[in-house]
Amino acid sequence: MALIPATILTGFLGAGKTTLLNRILHEPHGLRIAVIENEFGEENIDNEILVQESNEHIVEMNNGCICCTVRGDLILALSELARKRNAGELHFDRVIIETTGLANPGPVAQTFFVDEEVGTHYLLDAIVTVVDARHGMQQLDDHEEARRQAGFADRLLLSKTDLVTPEDVAQLRQRLQRINPRAPIITADFGQVPLNEVLDLRGFNLNDKLEIDPAFMQEAGHDHEHQHAHEHEHDHEHDGATCTDPSHHHAHHLDDIAAFVFKSKRPFDSARLDEFLGGLIQVYGPRMLRYKGVLLMDGADRKVIFQGVHQIMGTDIGGLWTDADERGSKMVFIGKNLPRETFITGLEQCLV
């Protein structure tokens, strides 16, 4: 049986998560969506969307969607949904988990990798983060949770852009790109966003579709003259390897969550890299929000794709290297106060 795709919808208090979810549930898409509302009273779904019965965690809505409120552990909620689906008591195609505005998405994402039962039924599709264009800069300044939510995202949605100037939007975009260069940023005022920009993104699916493309590398710092011609990218050459560090851009806001990219055309020694990455995770795992890459391994004719959340790391075999490919490794690390030079130097020492 195919795994059930799950989307984590996050964003700071008042960003517009519920508005977006409301719109998704009422769209005539024909999908049957189970919603886990992890709000604990901060901002509940509108009464006309979520019908709450006294003795039911799950109710079927008039448009065929299903909503449930988490009253216990997320694992139990997901397991119960899967059990009822398998028993024919519920019918749904996918799950959306809306987190509280103060939540760190990391533990929610880890649930899909650390619990065997959840892993046998669900596939974590992506983390989608809504950012309030009017208050986003201040929230990023004041709240680590807001910076974490941006750092974890596979897709960033800007809401309330109609309430600010284009210059304000551009400044917020630049800051979000520094925090998380791998997440595309799109506008989603009043929850209006194409469904394919929220669902089936495959941000966590370990397969060839995860390969880092040239557009991603541009977002990491290349070819942004049209946005900030006064800023200069710092590419650091280390014995044939390049580190692109977007945090070197001149900015008025010094975020403790930032990203850097490692590139090298030399292959990795598999044993040395495994040992080094294992050590990084042991020491810095709680501060490593997201990391992923496409790796060139010594003696291997296929690409290796790796990614992780905090201390949970996974790898998968990608496609064959072809003559048309520019062989090399590309890795991105997003985290809180990570020692960039320690990572870069250690990765260099793992090269053949």
C-alpha cells in the first residue's frame, strides 16, 4: 500500500496558517485531507471548518475532508488515523499537520523517522512555512521559533504582502534567502496559492528529484545582482572545494540561524565521510535544522543523496552519473550558530 503523504504547515502566530488551511479545505480539488490541528488553544480553525464533537477526535466534513484535533501525542494521532483508514472507517488521501505558531517544526518532522509505525504508513512530503510580510522582520528579530520555522522550510509562503511596500517585501525575501537558500519563496495573500505549491513538493522524499539544481545554487548567493547589487558573495576556496556562505551578505539583521553551501569536484571517501558526519550529528545535531546534498563518492557510478533533520540523517542512491553531468558534490547546511569552518575543514579532509 502506498505511503500517505504528510505536509507540516507552520509559521509564527498570526502568519495566516489557518487562512491557508481553510482555503485548501474548501478548494474543489477532490482530495480527501485529514488535518491534525496542533494548536492547543492558541488559534483554532474557524468553527465552520472544524466541527468538534464531544467524544470524537475525528469528524468528516461536508466537502469530504477530515479534521482531527490532537489531544495527546502526535504519534498516537497519526497511528489512530492510519488504523481507522485501514479499517475502512475513514477515507483520506493525505495529512496536513498545522503546528502552533510557537512550535519548533523539528520534533514534528522527526516523528516520521523515529517511530516505526508512523514510518510504515506515512511519507513526510514537506514543511511549508507561512511568513507574515507585515510583521515578519520583527518576528525574525525577536523570536528564535520564527527563525527556526524559516530554516526548516521546504517552501516559504509570504502572506499580507498587500499591507507593505514592495521594498519591504524585497528586504524580507533577501533575509529569508540568507536564512534558508534552498526554499523557494512565493506570495500567498489571503491563502491564495496554487495547491501544487503546498502539496506533493517531495521536499523530504529521498530520490532523484531532490537533486540540487542550478536555481538552488543561485538562491544560495549567485546571480542576485537584481536584488542587491551592493552585496557581494563570498566564495571560499579550500583546496579545490568552494564554500558559499550567504551569511556574509551585509545585513542589518544578524540571524543566529543561517545557511552555507559546500561544493567540491573531488570525490568523497565513503568511510571518512560517514565517520565525520556521524561526529557532526553527535555534537551539533540539535543545532542542525536541515541539511541535504548530492554527493560524488569515490568509485561509485551513481549519485548519493543525503539529508537530515537534527540528529536524524538518511541517504539514498540517486541516478547514474552521465557524461552530461558536472560531477561533484553540493551540500547545504542550515542551522543555529554552526561553526562553518569546522564543517568545511572536516569535509575537505573527507575528500579523496
